[in-house]
Amino acid sequence: MSNTKSFSLSRRSLMLGAAATGFSAALHPYSVLAKEGTAHIRLMETTDLHVQVFPYDYYGDRPIDTAGLARTATLIRQIRNEATNSILVDNGDFLQGNPMGDFIAYERGMREGDVHPVIKGMNVLDFDAATLGNHEFNYGLDFMMKVLSGADFPVVCANLVKGTSLGANARSDDLFLKPYVILEKQIQDGAGNAHPIKIGFIGFVPPQIMNWDRRHLEGSANARDIVESAKAFVPEMREQGCDLVVALSHSGIDANDYAEGMENASLHLAAIDGIDAVFTGHHHLVFPGPAYEGLPGVDSEKGTLFGKPAAMGGFWGSHLGVIDLMVERDGNGWRIANFVTGARPIYEKDGRKSIPLVESQQDVLDAVKEDHEATLAYVRRPVGKTSAPLHSYFALVADDPSVQIVSKAQTWYIDQMLKGTEWEGLPILSAAAPFKAGGRGGPDYYTDVPVGDVAIKNVADLYLYPNTVRAVAIKGSTVKEWLERSAGIFLQVEPGKADQPLINSAFPSYNFDVIDGVTYEIDLSQPSKYGPKGELENESASRIVNLKFDGKPLDPEATFIVATNNYRAGGGGNFPGIGDDVVVFVGPDTNRDVLVRYIVEQGTINPSADANWTFKPMPETTVLFDTGPGGTSHVSTVEGVAIEPAGDGDDGFARYRIAL
């Protein structure tokens, strides 16, 4: 099972010297310190690019300085010039995530001979290898394989299995892709001598793809546990003569005890004998860095997982993960003598401003120029009008128009789809969450559509992901538990105390479902029943009070249809009682397409929120939360809560106070 690729490791450094690129050629200290028999190897990683080649926000229809492979490309070339030997890899989630990805998948398609725009950009930069992320499957297996065929570099994945059955062991699995690639390179030591080296790269994707993209994968694919697959193939890579083995792990860092099938297995992957270094991703965070500080087995300053070098390069091209290795001869092979890890940013923050540290590389922009222009035309296409602003600045603290319009569209669609079925006539509720609500996306990461034309770019802004519509049939008691799980986004509040923090930053906004069709209050004096990951924390807690349907207390035994998406219906977010066993409708349409159809049908939409949920009153009690500064012009229109400005928040956010 030998997979080899032979060429000079430093070919890009030789082809692009300082005179050709204009970059400084100052060498990394390891390259200066290397002697005869020792060499400096620089490993570079992009991860979670999500089709972000141009430094452009297609949802906001404006250039940005915080993203774009064309910007990361400048770092790549700078870093190559600082090293005698270098390798560039991608760690997955490159195929979906912005309107360019949707335009290619849904509008243009992959025609014979086409190369996907993100692959065009990667080919220009001469990537050496890549692996798959979970979002590679969002458009189906056939589409993904057509895209991969255009890559000038190998794409590997050791745990994506053909068919429904796993083999007796990982080595006997029938895989879609090669599990690993062994790059046979010539490296230059400190004395200028050339030596052969074999570096193996093995890739992994979260097994949860089988839930998240069941509609595309069921009956055609399966996914094996990450650690189990690694334990099978890493010894084989060593048998094939690998001097070094690097894991491309599209999986986050989780310090909990290992469990079979775990989503974020990079830490436990690093513990496997034979793996020398780990590139990680999926979490959209930076490593080394404070995000993982204090976790057992993790050194967030040195950048190690169980003592092995590791890096995570942010998302959308915001950072380049870098692992610098000093290797020395060990008999007939090589071993790591020392290392340094890091993540280089393409921008820095100065208050509310993002200051670019690099400019774009023109050849990367040129490679994708036609696709970029076609995407702009695609997203600017009007589909209807809105009579009121659509924004998400206050979506975490009050009923919100951007969430409300999604729920209205889902209810409209499911009502039509269930006609003539056994479920016709049952009350239909709708669950939707705010996708753009600041957080790690920053103070500009909010939906903000003014009164007037609604274009496709606005619909994509309202619903970021190409999820498909599903409906579940559940009891009223499960509706309450659904809301209890959502209410975990709020911290517990002490009655009578002023200016307490409201939002639990560890709770992602896409798991804060608002259920339309019922009314309810959230009692913040109570502890949360469920933790940020859906784990039961306080069994007797009850934050959801005055829960009513049609003006009457909700019957816990009554049956309700709830419109949602495939992620939630398939168990995403770990909501109690929600899974495949309660799904009664699997839609062929994406939630985004349904939203477009609803707007077209209505002509002019009125997205005013109806304040179907509020906080239970707590006299003499105030809480603080942060949102984007763009919310200033909308704060007076928020229904159901009393909000006032409270100064500046951190990192460019604006702070507000709510009197409960």
C-alpha cells in the first residue's frame, strides 16, 4: 500500500527567491543552526478555508482584511523563504462555507474539465497534501470526488469507508481515498548536503459526518473511529519506511477521556506511538494559544499535545499553522531533535479595527477571478423585498426578526409538505437559531439587511449552511426539554444584583434554538439544566416557565410537529429526545432554498418579531451582554426586553444592559 510522491522539498524556495517575490530571505534560526547531518524542515498548514480564497465577505458584499487564501499565500511564500526545506498541507473543510461554494455546487456545477476555485487557488500555491473535513460532504460524494480530481496534490483520508459495512479491521476497509501519502523528498542539511527523507501524512475526518450528512452518505459510506484507524495505519507507514509521520486531523482538541467515535480526537491521536506531529482544525481556533489553556495533556504555550508538536491555523485563511522541526540523522533515517510551533496571523486587532499584516498574492486572485465575479453576480440577484430591517444584533437576548423569518419559511414549507400525510392537521412549530451572532466571528459578524430588496446574498446571510429541511414529531414534554437545552446559553443570574454577565461564551449560538408557535419565559435565577454540549447538569432545574400553546399551558402529552434542519434532527447539538427515531419528514430542499421560495412567494416580507419568548421578570436585577456596534440603530425596536447602552465591550463589541 505504498503511496509515494517524489520531488524536491525546497523547489518553491528555489523557484521563488527573494528577488522574485520581494520577501525577506532572513532564515529561521533552525536553518542557521543546522549543521552537517541536521536539517530544518518547516511544515505549514491551512485549515477550515471554507472556499475563502478572496479576502471578500460575500454576505456583506465587501472586501475584508481578516480572511482569504490569497492573503495567507503571502505568509506561505514568506515562510518558505525563511526555511531551507518546507512542506504545505491543508487540513480540510475547504469546499463549503460561503456563497462561492454554493454557486459552484448549485448553480454552475462541476463540468468536464472544471477545476473548483478553491482548488485553483491551492494549486497555484503548490500544496503537498490535504485531507477532508466534514463540510466536504455537504454537496454529496459525487460532487466532492469531481472536485478532488482537479487537485495537483494528494488528498488522503484513513477513516472514510465505501459501503455501509466496516472491515474486520481498519486495514481491510475499502476506502474512498488513500489513507496516507508518503512524500519522498530531498532535504538539505546545514552543510548544504542533500539527503533523502520519507515523510508520511495521514488524514482523518470526524465520524459524525454520518449524522451531519446522512442524506448524502447513508447507504454509500461509513466512517471508522479516528484513533482506531490511526493505530492500524501508522505502523504500516513505519513499515513503508517513513522517517516522520504527521497526522492531518480535521478534528478538534478535547481533553475528555477517549471514547470510541469521538468528534474531537486530536489530543488522543497525538498519544499514538509513531505519530510525530499533529495538524488539527475543525474548532476554528488557534493553537498554540490560550483557547486550550489548562487542559491536561495540552501545553497551550509550547504548542504540544502529549508532548508532540501541534498547530491549528484558525479558519478562512486567518492564520497559517507552522511547525518548525530540527531533524537529525538517526542511523539511516531521521528523528526530531527539537521543534517550535506557532500560528501566524494575516491581520491584527486594534480596538474595533482589523489591521492587515499582508497583502494578497495576485496570481492567486487571478486564478479565481472569473469565479469571484460570477459569485458576485449570483449573490446580488434580488428575490423579493422586506418591509422592515432584518438583523441579528439582539438575537441572543430577544425574539429576533432574522430568526423569525426563517421559522416562518420553515412552517410555510412543512405545512405544504405534510398535506395528505398522517401528520396533516397536527400543530406545526418551528425551531431556528441565529447563525451570525458575533462570538468568534467578531463584532461585524451579524446579519444586517436594510429595508428594500432582498438578494440571494441576504438569504445566504440569514441562513449560512446548506442544511436540508426536516420535521420531527414530539410530545409537548420534549418541546420543553428542547427549550431547556437552548436556555443553557445563559449564565445563572442572582436576583437583585446589578450588571451580571448574561451569555455563556462556551455555548455556540447555532445551538440556541428559538421555537416559534409557542410562548414562554426563561427564568435566569435557575441554573441551566443542560451544559454547553447538551450534558445533563442539573436534573431538577427548570428555566422554561409559562410555556403555552394557543394561549393555554402546553400539554406535555400532546403531539407537535417541529420544523428544523437535518443537523438538529439527526442529533446535532445533543438535544434531548431529538434524533432519527422522531423524524417524520426528510425534505429534498435546503432551508436556504425554502427561505428564497418563501420570500419570492410573499413578494414583500414583514419580518417583525412577535416577542414569543422573554426573560421572567427579576426586579432590581440587571445583566450585561455584548453585540456588534451596528446594533445601535436597531436597539429601540427590540420587543420584549428593556435594553440600554452600557459602554464599550471587548475586542470592538458594544455593551448593553438589560433590566430584568
